[in-house]
Amino acid sequence: MTAAKKSPRIASMDQFRGYTVIGMLLVNFLEGGYNLSHQFGHGSRCFLYADSIMPSFIFCAGFSYRLTALKRFAELGTRPACLSYFRRSFGLIVTSVMIHSFNSSIGKWEGIVDWSTFAAAWSKFLLKFLRGGMWEILAIIAVTQLLLLPVINRGFRTRLTAAVLFPLCHIWLSWWFNYDFVNNNPNLLNRLIGPVRGPVWDGGLFGPISWALPMLVGTLTYDVVSASPPRRSWFILLMVGLALMCGGYLTSCLYRLYEITPEVRQRLSVEQTRMQNEKESLTQSGTEQAGVDQRLKVINRQLDEINSFKDFDPVIPSWMRWNVARLDWALPPFVRLSDRENFISCYWFMDKRIVSLPFTLFGSGFALALYSLFIPICDLAGWQSRVFRSFGLNPLVAYIIHHLQMGAVRNITPEDSPWWWSLVGCAFFIGSMYMILRYLEKEKLFLRL
């Protein structure tokens, strides 16, 4: 923790970062089993308010990353600057592990001292840690920063291209093996490294590839804010943010292809009967054998698709799905999906667990659009909230100590508390956090993210 150095600050970003940190505290406190967890908890296959916080946090990290990288590369040179970011990311990963633990266990003492089981025990521990245990927000920011290190000092177009390529790469990896890897299904990677099972959240091992999008949007936002006057930049950012939100919603409509309705079941039955009849007809006909064999192969493949309609194409919709199911409007964001049993699990939900393209597009757009509204309020009108400022100047300290503070306050707010007492406890929790951060701000003590 160091004393702050005087430097020009962008008030709108400090305020937006403060809002994001307070949103994180609110969500983390109220989703822990209280009567308000339905309203403030994370969604499953849908985008709720709680799901907007992490993309906003990474968006803020990307904004600051670009700002500091321009200074650091200019002052230190390429190699020292890159080394400093490697050290910084390593420090964030260690901090994350110290807060959340490894989320993995070596098992028994013999796994350490018995050489016959040493390699197996430690490889299982490390693979489980890398697969899902490591990926809390600080570690995700750290690894995503390293992924973007080759382009962080590049021009706008290079980073815009990266913002297109990273999501496409994540879709390709998900189609290849990652979707099954995250969902504990048989997959190529497990065949190579052995079976590794356990919970995965926020994308797991390959999640940073997808989280690169909100971070890149943050870096591009800094370029726009620093190059354009506030009266112009806020409207540009708002329009781009709304466009990204529309893109996220439209791509999420693909999950409607995975809806099993009575109509879909009937179409599958009709299609299956038609192909079975054609197969029998070809088998009994005297048509040229080569042509018959080729057509039978096609029919058998399509029959296999029908028989495995529920789970064989979770990422790229097959011909059969386009032919049988019906594309329709998705459920709007911020509305909880109630009839989950009618939908097959697939990539195209706004899903924070696998960090799908619809999720990152909408989350990045929401963060950008919301931030754009802070510009006329804070940078043009000059209005600032002291509370937002204190949280926005020390987000890393807030993140580290809020786990301890939250545990203390939850001792007086049982999980079965009525909604009003839960809100009282939450207000006390956030208020006590503000007092700590305000004191550190007055003493000019900051822990930089």
C-alpha cells in the first residue's frame, strides 16, 4: 500500500468503478441464501443484475490497463514494462489464492511423502486447480491482462480486431472440446490429460479468452474518452454499448433452437419416419450400389442426429436442428428463465458459467452504455458522489477486506431473516466498508489493482 501520487484522474471512471464495487458488495451479501437472493442472485442461463457486475469490473480493469500501459511502455520500454505486468499478474493470482484458497486438495499425507502416489496426487491437485479452482475475479483479471499484453500498446484497430478474434476463438474451442470440458462430459482434453472433474465457474481454464472482450472494450473506451471531448464521446459510447447489447441479445436467440416443444417432438417423429421409409425403400431397390451406399450413409447420419437430438450439437446448431426447431425471440435480459426443463443445455444462453458470446457481448455493452451516462453527469456537470469516489479509488482493498467484513455481519443476519432485516444488514455492511475506505483515502493509502 502506497501513498497516492497526484495525477489527472477521469472522474467518470472513478465514479463508475465505485458504483461497480458497491454493486459487487450488494450482490455478494444478498445472494447468500437470504430472502432477496432470487432478486439479487446470479442467473442460470439468463442475464440478471448480479451478472452485470463482473463484466463491468473487468471493463474498468481494461480502461485502467490501457491508461497505465501507455505510460509504462513509454517510460520503461517494452521488455521492462512486460516484466512488470508479469509480476503484477502473478501478485494478483497469489492474492486471489490467499483469499479463496486453491479450491482443490492434495488429499492425504501419503500424496506428499509416498513417491509411488506423489506424481498422481499432485497432478490431480494442479489439474483441478487449473480447471476450475483458480478462477476468481483477481486471477481472471491477471491472466486476461497477460493474454492482451501483446496488443495493449497497439493501436485502436489492432485491439478492435482482437476484440473480434478472441470471442471467435472461444466459440471454436467450445465447439472442439471446452463446452464438454466445463460440463464434465467426455471430451478431447480429458482424453489427453486424464479425467478431471469438479465445479467450474466463470469460464474455468479457457474463460480468460472470453473475458478478453470486456477488457478490450475497456481499453478502446479509454482511447475514445482521451481523444474526444466529453460532449461527443458519451453519445458515441452509448450507441456502441446499445449495439453490443443488441448483439448479445440477438445471438442468445439461438438457444430457442434447443427448445423441446410438442411441435418439435412431432416434427422429429415425422422426419424419423420419412427417413426410415426411404432407407427401407433404398435397401430393397435395385439402384446402382454405389449411389445407394452413399445415400444410406447420409440417411444413417441424419437418423443418428435425430436420435441424439438432445445433446449432440450444443455449440454449432446442426442442419437437423435448423430444419426441425424454430428460431424465435429469446427471453429479455434481467428476467429469470422459469421453464428451464423445456430447453436443452447449449452454448447460446447468456451464461456466466461458460462465459458465452451472448453473455460477454451483452455484459460489455451494458457496462459501456452505463459508463457513458456517468460522463455527462461527472465530467460535464461536475457532480460526484463521495461514496462512489471512496470505493472507486481503492477497489482492490474493498475486494480483499469485504470477505472478512461480510462474514462478520452475516453473524447477525441469519439466512432466514426477513427481507427488511437483510437490507439493514447489507446497509450496515456497505456502510462499515465505506468508513474503512474513507479513512484510507484521507490517509492517502491506496492498493493499486
